[in-house]
Amino acid sequence: MIKTKTLTALFLAIAVNFSSAATIPNSPKDVQPLEIGSAVPAVAVQTTAGVAVQLNALIQGKPSVIIFYRGGWCPYCTRHLAALGEVEPELRARGYQILAISTDNAEHAAATEADTELGYQLFADSKMDAAKAFGLAYKVDPPTLEKLASYKIDIEAASGETHHLLPVPAIFLTDAQEKITFRHFDADYTARLDAEQLLKAAK
């Protein structure tokens, strides 16, 4: 017989997952990212080797720059990652580490990491658990999927999933206590926080 506590935990997990799926907006303009002062959610991401790791464990006791980008297939994202990589040594000198998370699966994230030769780690969030937890996930509409396909971009192949979700590109700064101290996001995926603005926010 299944214990009452086990059943309760199971029902709660189902309720949380259903609620999360039901609240995913259909437009990047309607996302509601976590506010400054919020705790970093307890959520898992994957390394480029495909190993699941808890985001909280990665940032515990370490001021961090958490980047959400769409994928290695996005030229705006790869250029942004490279630009931030140029100031990574200065951020590290100030005590920060950079973690970059996308909807790509581990294999595609590894390819991006190799192609861009960044000085920081990329992580896979192919099921979009982290993006959902940070309030950044939205559903890609059919016209946008068709537009991406016209550019020979297949987000299903990149993520290995059929959810058709993407994150609004965003940057969060967190302190050693895993609290968000700064955030930047924009529904326009071409609008990114530049390196100098990031350094200023990290001071």
C-alpha cells in the first residue's frame, strides 16, 4: 500500500507541474520573470556532458551571473555570449562566475561551447524547467516556427523536445546567499544587456 505522505507528495508534484504548464504565456511580452530579492529556484540543469546538476549547488556561496539564451542556433545569442566572455575575467576578479543556460540539449550546448571557446560554462535546459521556474518561458506560435524553419532553424532538433518553448533572453545577478540582486530581460530578442552595463550592475 502506498503511504499517505507519498501520495500527497505525488499529488503536489502533479499540481505544480500542471500549474506551471497552464501559466506559460503565448507571447514573450507576457512573461513574468522573478523579481529582485527572490531566491534562486531549486531546479536542475544539465552540463554539456549530460549530467544533471542543481542550479542552487552551482551558485551556493558564489555571486553569479546567470544568462538565459535561446540556443546556439541564434546568432544574437552567440554574439552576446562572446561579448560577455570578453569581460568574464573582470567579473571573475570581482568574485562572480558566469553560467549560461539555453533550451538546447546537452549535445547542442556542447557544440556551442566548443565553437565559441568561452571561458565559462554552458548548461542545457531542454525541458525548460529552469526557464519556467525563472518565469521566462513562452510558447512559440506557428508563424514564428515557420519563420525559424525558413532560416533552417529546427528548435525541436536543438532541444530534442516538442514543447515549442523558448526563454526570453535574460541576465540575473545573484549574491552568495542565492538571492537575485539584478535582472535584465527584454521581449525583443535582439535587445541585450551589453558588457559594460553588466559590469556596472556587478559593481
